[in-house]
Amino acid sequence: MSTDTLATIIVAIADQATAQAFLPDTAGCFNTRASADGNEPASHVFTQGWWANPTIDALVNENTFPRTVIFGDDWNQALESKGLQMIVQQQEG
């Protein structure tokens, strides 16, 4: 029996700090930015990974900030379902 679940979690940029505080053991999460057209400014941040089932259960059922949790391994499809694209930064030089 698996104890982890693969999911993409999307939150509004305004809720980034709240999401990070709710999941304090996930430093570095919720840093990938997204917007409707894939350009700044970001409207959302997201993270994808394997989550311990008690953590994903708490995230889905026990928090109060708006979030979208989409199960599975296709983060791009998860973003598209919300009308979002990942913001890709151009490297200079």
C-alpha cells in the first residue's frame, strides 16, 4: 500500500506565503510561477511532487486558503485546466 500521492498544487500568488506556512517541511515549493499567458506578472504559483498521504489529506480537507490539487503526473495539463501557463525566464547572455 502506497503512502504517497503524486499531485500538482496550484495557489494564487497572494496565497503563496500561506501555502508555504501550511506545508513548512516543503521549503522551496510554491516558487514556480504561472500566469494566463506565460508572462509576468504571475497570478499563481505551483508545485508538483510526491506527498505523504496525511499531508495531501490535510491540504485537501483541512486548510482554508484557496487551492487546486490535481492528482497525477502531468503538471502542464493541471495548469492548462486552470487556464495557466508556466512562466519561463529567459536567460541573458
